[in-house]
Amino acid sequence: MIDENLKLPGEFCQRMQTLLGEEAEDFFSSCQREREYGLRYNPLKFESRKSFEEKMMREPEWKLSPVPWCVEGYYYGADERPGRHPWHEAGAYYIQEPSAMSAVELLMPQPGEKVCDLCAAPGGKTTQIAGKMQGQGLLVSNEFYANRAKILAQNVERMGIANTVVLNESTEHLAEFFPEFFDRILVDAPCSGEGMFRKEPQAMQEWSLENVLLCAKRQQEILSHAAKMLKPGGVLVYSTCTFAPEENEQNIQQFLEKHPEFSLEISEIGEQYFSHAKSSGIYRLWPHKLRGEGHFLARMRKTGSQNAEDAAIIGLYVESANSRKNRKGAKSKETTKTAEALSGFRNFQAQALQIDLEQKCPGRYVLFSDNLYLLPKEMPELSGIKVVRAGLHLGTCKKNRFEPSHALALYLHPGEVRQRVELSSKEEALKYLHGETASRDSGQKGWTLVCVDGLSIGWGKAQNGIVKNHYPKGLRIRY
């Protein structure tokens, strides 16, 4: 009945047989098929799906087909390697399993909102949310494990995102820091990973019923903290990549019993594309019914509304709770070090940029050590939380000079700088990514944006016909 070569855990197979009944054979057969591969184009880099597809036509060996439930999503073949193309390093797209694109579609984030991705690494859903927000509003992306939080920050940088603050905190602490603060929250909870067995065989080796129950308990804690952080009237989407009812429907049932201010809410996308349980607002993605791995989704809304007086009190609480130490006897004017950093940046902006960055990306300047950031204006004071990335990293102050960051290069569009150099081929772009210089017969001098196919990819410094490579050493690739 079940192919022994699958090596699926016995207790897992028994449960799936009970859960699916007559559909079980189709499910087990799907586990033998090759996994699906997907990518999402970056709306911060392309005006439309059409403009992305026109660029992709330059790589005719890539056979892309649309993911039905995600307007930015595409399937690609197992033998294709978009992760090894310069466009990947330029943030043109994010490689992501197709079913994983579903949660953000249910969340439906809007430009100008305050959104939280509570369990965000490695960054697939964060970068998808950011694309839909179009650089407007605040996105807080949190990851509890420090090494994974760094990977999250790197992906935010690669995709050219400015309005995201990356944190490395417990959800319990964040619930204290952000009481009823967010319009939307995504809880893509750490889970037993049953839906990823086909994609990540190691998950099978680590699976046990004990771990399922352990995950369910942890997920309940995360959900309870998320509930405290959401505004009345806000939307909470819970997702897992597991089939276990203990981590899915049972978790949602327990959460709703403990939090009567929440109720399930129908999603049009969910109703159209995904099998759903008895309760509308709960959806399952089955690998034998669609082209993707296994996922579970639930969309909930917090009842009630937040009037202006309540919002002011909450804002006051957030400000006082998080900046009390800084405000004692402190004046609001910049420190000498920050003033020097700002002076260096503004000199660079006048010489190198065609735009006023503050007008395009409203915020306030913050200095961490020698690194200058533009923090989204909606973000409270940063005192008391572990910050990995405080918005857009502008650059570093080095011995009385300002050096622009790689993040700034990837955020900027070619038309927003005074000097740029277009690499003439994929091969030349790969050489740049490896750390080699580029030769150019021009009168350019100073900071120059290096581009590939109209996409910014990093900085160079031009002088005497040579563009010295400033691609970060830690990111350089072999070709």
C-alpha cells in the first residue's frame, strides 16, 4: 500500500491513512514525485509582471509557468539554476517553494500599514510582504535564533528593502514592546515540517509524535503573544508546513477558545485555490491536489475597533516603555558622532545621487557604532530590543569619509544615481560578483552604481577608466 522506499515514519503513515481515508494512496504517491521549484519576482525592482517576463525572455532556457495563487510567483524546472544567475544577486527574484507563497496572499498586506512577520527567517515571506507594501509603512521581521536572523537581514538587503526592521527577540518580549501596535501579523510557526518531507528528507529523520506535541505547545505560546500585538480590527494569519492536526486545526480551536476576540475569516484566494476544512478561514494545501508541498493556513480577525484616544494611549505607552532610559535628561539634538555621519552621508548624496533619499524613504537617522541607518518613521525608539537591521543601511563612517553600503546600492534604481556602469554580459557580471575590476573608457570618477541588465548590483569606484570593485568580500561568489 505504501512504498517502502519512501522511508516515511510508520506512525506518520498510520495517521495520514486515518486522516485522508480514500485519498491516502494519492497522497503517498505524490510523496514519490519530484518536488516543485518556484521563484517570485521582486515588485520593488519591476513595474509589473509583464516587465519581469520581458527580462526573463533573455534566458530562453528557463521555462517559467505561473503559480496560480501568487501573482509574482512562477514555477521553474529542476534542471534550471536561477540561484546562480547575476539577477539573483541583484534581487530580481526570491527563490521560494510555491506553496509557501500562499500565507502572504492570505495576509494581504497593504502599503502604509504596520505589519509584523513574527517568525521570519530565512526571509521568503518577509520579502513577499515587503513587495506588496511597496516601500510604504513599517514591516517588523523577527527571528529568535541569531544566526538565522543574520540570514534574514541579508535577504532583506539583497531584495532592496528599506522599510523593514529586523529583530532578534523572543515573541514574549515583543508582545511587551508592541502592545496592539500592528495592523497585520503573520505567524509562520516553527513546526514538525511534515509537509516538507519530499523537499527536506532530513525532516523525516527528526520526526516524532513527541516533537509534534512539543511544536504545538510552542505554537500556542507564539500565537498568544501575537494576539497581544495586534490592533483591534487587525488580521492574523497562522501558517505551518505540517499536516499534524495537533499543530493545525486543534491549535486554532484552542486559540479561539482562549481568545474570543478573534474569529476565523474567509479568504477569497483560499476559497478559490485550496482545499479547506469544515470551518471557513482554515485551508490546507495538499501535494496530491496542487503543484506544491504541504501547508496549513488560517486567517483570523481581531474584533473591535481602536478609536483615536486608545491609539494615542498605546502610542504613548510604546514610546515611554521603550525610550524611558534615553529620555532622562537627554536632549533631542544629534550627538557629535551622528552629526558627523550625517554630514558625510549628505555630502555623498549631493555628489552621487539624483534623488533626495528622505523624500523617497521618510524616516529618521540612527547610528549604530559607525553605521548609519534610515529608520522607518513609524518605528518606536529602539532601546530595549535586539536590532539586527534598523531599516535601510546607508553606509559606514571611516576615518573622516563616508562609504555607501551595499544595501543602499541594491535599494537604488539606476536612474537615481549620477554615475552608473552597465555590465555588458552575464560573464562580465559574474566576474564583478567574483571581485574583479571593470574597465571603462569614460571620464567617470568616484562612486558609481554597477548594474546588470538595468538592475543595480553593487558599488564601484571609478578612476582613470577603471571601476574598482566594492562588492562585499563576504558575498563574493565563484563562477
